[in-house]
Amino acid sequence: MHRAPFDGKIVPEDVPISTIVEAFAERAARHPDRVALIAGARRVTYGRLWERARAAASDFARAGVAPGDRVLLSAPSSPAFAYGYLGAHLVGAVAVPLDPHAPAPRREELIRRASPKLAFGPGFRDLEELESVPAGKDAFKRPAAESLADLLFTTGTTGRPKGVRLTHGNLAAAARHINAVIGNGEDDVEVVPLPLYHSFGLGRLRCTLVAGGTVVLVEGFKLPGEVFSALEKHQATGLVGVPAGFAVLLRFGAKGLGPSAGRLRYVEIGSAAMPPAHKHALMELLPTTRLWMHYGLTEASRSAFIEFHRHRERLDTVGLPAPGVRFRVRTEEGGDARPGTAGLLWIAGDHVSPGYWDDPELSSRIFQDGWMCTGDVAHVAADGFVSLHGRKDDMINVGGFNVSPDEVERALEEHPGVREAACIGVPDPRQIAGHVVQAFLVPRGEGATDDELSAWVAARLEPYKIPARYQRVDSLPRTSSGKLVRARLRDSSVAPK
């Protein structure tokens, strides 16, 4: 078992975090005039946010919402989203964020499974109504730590989306260890170009409000000028985003993030892997900024962190376990793997979900005795750093040797002629090795020939890891958060000739 050896500074809590709404209420009582949210020209103070959250909770209660009922929030990021989210928690309901742009069949399936008592979004009530509902004077009880707070449906890379159940205790525990690592506080202004219906964006809202800082909502990275403008206009000290978003920002070089270099205290990156070249580019552009990247799952939020400058020699890992988080590497038989050897990664901690919404069979397999099986193959080094080898289902068996697609992809992406790479296993046409590696490449510049790429990989990895075939593509299939969907590549692949 590997307990958190994290070497980050632990920030003392001036506000106890037993539940998110309780901590937020304390912040609002202490500093009602401090700005909590900025969205365009709108500025919402902590006092106003608390007033609107209470009004939303009263509105929900009048609509018949009882503790344990679900409240669907399917809308773009806005202050009203925060009103509805906090209001649902106050009334004891379960918040169900859902992408309003999801395909209709998916939305219909998830709404059916969540069976909300009240719903906001396309075809339902307009969330912006919460801007003007009458202020309620109802007294609301503190939610129990073990009661459900959120139901988050994963974007999923294959199969049926999982409904992740998160308790108030889970959310509070995650906020505690995330804020301890990031070190954000009352004086921070954080630009969040992530949707609040996504786990990462919603988590940043919770963490910043608990810390007493200010959240600046920006509509994604599609218009990078708006991100740069928000950083400058609001003198932001924090910025968060997914690797795909930072890839867009990095295209502008020093003209983009450079002007914020002396002011940005921290950056948090997560939800997908980041190419090594982008890590180094950020380090060069932001030499004094704490560049944090997290590893985690919706079921176990931000379980490990790495800081690029401090851990520059370990950038091929996902970092160290966060405070209060425990890792265990197990063999397929269930025993603990030998130190330093790869196996299935399990996570324990107060932030870990109690299980899935409507799938007790899957829950019993994934969640056991306080531990959660991530499905990732990994090893933990003697110094505590965690290295991922890929998803268990993505591992490629080449002649009896397990090949991590992540490892081959990293090697390929270090070549100047490769922008992105993805690898899968396909049947060996020679019928010798069982399977061989097939690589899908998004070229950079003039690209490279197959022979050049094979020689490049051969100089870095074992021979059986060299791709047997290379296929050039315009883009790789990814989820909305940037995660690679290798299953789609497997569905469309053909055996190498």
C-alpha cells in the first residue's frame, strides 16, 4: 500500500470543510461583498450568491423536491448554474449536471435513468429563471456527509455511461486535498474556461468558493482571445483547463500566456494526457507559475498531482498521491504486486465514490472494502511517483509481452514529425505474435516516413513495441474532455499487411 508522500505545502484551513454548502455559507457570512463569480459584465458577490442559492432551494421545495430527489441541470455555465447547484444541495436533493449539447438519444437515456423530480435545460425550465425567483426564508438542514450530493454521468469511451454517485463527504474531502495541493486562497482570481456541467469545471467552482476566491467563467477555448482577455482584465492569478485547451493557447506562443507569466500563481491541468512538448512549452512560458497536473477519475477526483517545475525529472509520471489518498497496485489475482512492478491501480480515500447509480453488479466489482479499481495498469516507484501503463483493456499482447500503448505513443510524439499518436493492437497477419502494434498518427509539418518512425521507436523501446503499421489521420477520436477513445480506432482498423 502506498500512502500519500506528497511534498506539497499543506494550506491550513481557516474554514472547516465538512460539506461544500456549509463552507460556502461561512464564506458568505464573513465576506458578503467579496466577488464570487464573474461572467462577462456580471459580477456576483458571495452574499448575492448565497441569497440566490437559498431562493433556488426554496423554489425547489415549493416544486415538491424532497431530500434524495434529483435536480437536472442541463445548461451552459452561468451564475444561475451555481444557484441551482448550491440550491439543490441546500434542499437535500442530488444535483445531476448534464451536457446540454449531448446528442438527443444520449440525453434521453440519461434523463430516464436519473428520473429527475425537477429539470432545467432544453425542453424543461429555463435555468435563468433562478435569477428572479422570490427569495425564500426557509431554514435548511445541514446535509449529512453520507447523503448523495451529485450524480455525474461519465462521458465514457465505450459502452453504457456510468452514473457516478458522490456524497457530500466525497466532495468535501476532494476540496480539502485539492486546495491543499494547489494552494489557492481568498486573494486568487481564477479563470475557468470549462463547462460547469463537466466534473473538472464543477470541481474548480467548488474549490474556489470554499477557498473564498473568485471564479471567472469563460466559454471554453474556442475563442482563445477571450481567455487571454479575461486573464488580463481581471488580473487573474489562476488558470485551469484540459490539455486540448492548452494546446490551443500554446499556438500563440509568448504573445498568448506570456503577458500573464509574472502574475499567474498556479495552473491546473487535467482530464486527459498532455504531450511532453506541451509540458515543456508551458514551463518555458510560465517559469515561476506552479504548473499542476492531476490524475484522477470522476469516481476519485484528483487523486495524484505533479508540478512540472518541481518534478521536472519525473514528467513521464502522473506524480504523487494527494494528501489523504492511498494507492495500491494489485495483480489480476487480487494480491499486492511486488514493489515497482505493474498491476491494476486501486485508490482509497474519503473522496472515493460509494458506487454507481443503477449498476450494483459493476459497483461490486469496482468498489471493494473502501478501495476502487481504476482499470489503469500502473506501478508506483520507491519514491511514491505513479507511472501509468495504459488501460487494462487497451494493453496489447505481442507474443506474450504486454505493451503499453501510452508508452509507444509518448515515444512517437517526441518525433518532430508527429503531432499526436494513438496505438492499438491488431491481429498479426503473419500469425506469429498474436497481435502487433498499429499506430495512428496526426502528422506535424512534413511528417516522417514509416522507416524513420520505426528507427526512432527502436532507439527508445524494445523491438516488439515497434508499430507494424502506421496510418495517417487528420485527427484522433476523443471525448469532450479530450480523452482518447481507442475503441473507435479498433472498430475502424484493418490488420496490417
